[in-house]
Amino acid sequence: GGMGVVYLATDLVLGRRVALKTMPRVTDSLAERLGREARAMATVLHPNLALIYGAERWRGNPVLIVEYLEGGTVLDNLRRGPFSIDEALGLGILIADVLDRLHGAGILHRDVKPSNIGYTLEGSPKLLDLGLAAAFASPSKGPDANRRPTLGSLQGEYAVTSDSRQLGTLRYMAPEALEGQSPSPSFDLWALNVVLYEVIAGRHPLAQLTGPGLLRGLERAAFLDIRVERPDCPARLAAFFKDALALDLNRRPRSAAELRAVLQSFLTPS
């Protein structure tokens, strides 16, 4: 996944299948990224966050031993068609709750997207891949503390800074992230709202755009009304997406807890 390689393996001691995550070409920065991911996963426990079982080294390469999710990913499920409204809302509520826990611990995920949300065999969603996770509560120190990251290039689906640091997956990056603003929870909330739009509409709001055109569309937040793709989407929910994916931060949910509460208000009473 992303810039890493994931292998399916069997824990011969405990008799369970696990995922082994490593890097094909390990540099000091990539090794630190894996270490940061391991620490982030170990810091926060949540039933909808993938578990980490350990961190080892094999032939000098760092390896993370993480939970194997047999139910595929949101991306896999999306290939079979759009989600029902309530299924999408349920997914959003659970992942918003994970983000609330991560943000409460001072951690940003920074790469929320359909391929980074997996499912257990029983169908429970879990947020994966904290490889880009970053602390945001404490100000950085050192010579680069006041330097804002700037978008340098695109490497596949990833946006990369001019000094080759990975920023995230372009299609799910908030406009303020593209502008190089300091990392904040708004980055993750935006990405989750794009994911929810996508699973309800059946496609990304800017699916037709690539490269510079996609970048311009994201910077302008030029998204169609979701009812163009999904006419049965309730008007209140369509209005929510207009606000949640607006350039103006004041129109969006201010926290993961607020987003969770808003999504819960849309659920059809059982």
C-alpha cells in the first residue's frame, strides 16, 4: 500500500494470519516513517483502528506486524457499486470516532481514503495505514519549524513536496493542505467527507479530472451537487456535503466529534 509493500503471512506460534508491512528500498526517512506508524498504532486503541502486533527487523529492514483484514477495503466494495445511504453514514460515524480518538492523542492520519479503510470478515470497518501520521499538538522545532511545505510534484497518486516529502494522496487532500498550511484535524475531516461523498455517489467528486486539472479542481473545491450522481440522496445530506466540502473552514464540521454527531443525525430511525 502507498510507498510500502504488504505481505500476507502466518504467525506460526499463534496460528493466525497477519499482514507484514515493509519498504522495498529502505532509506533513513522511510524507516522513520515505519517507526512513526508503529508508534501511532500502538498509542491509540480503538475497535475500528487496525491492530499492530509488533515491529521487527528482517535482513536489516524494518517490518510491521499488523492485523490482517479479510473483508477487503472500502475501495474493493465500492467496485461493486455505491453504498446505501445508511451504510455510508454508519461507516462515516465509526471512522469519525477513530479520528476523534487519534486527534485527541495529538495524531493526524493524513491519508484517509477508500483503500485505507478495511473490513474484518464480519464486516466491521477499520482504519489502516498510519504511515503518514503526524503529530499536530506540539509545535515543531529546528531549522525547518517555520517552513511551510509546498507541492513540488505528483508521484502516481501522491502529492510530494519540493524536497521529496510525501504530503498525502492528492484526491483526498484538503485545499488548506495543498496551500501548505500547518497540519490540522481539518485535513482528516475533509478526506473522510470526500470518502463519504464517493461511496454514496459511486465515484469521487472529481473523478473525471487528473493532474493539473485535478489540482485546480481541489483548490477551488469545485464539486457537483451529490444529487447529480445520486438523486435519492436526501436534500439535508446534500446540503451537508456542500458545507463539509466548502473552501470556507467555518462552514465545515470543526472536529471529528462534531462530524460524528452530524452524521448520526442523518441516520434513518430503526
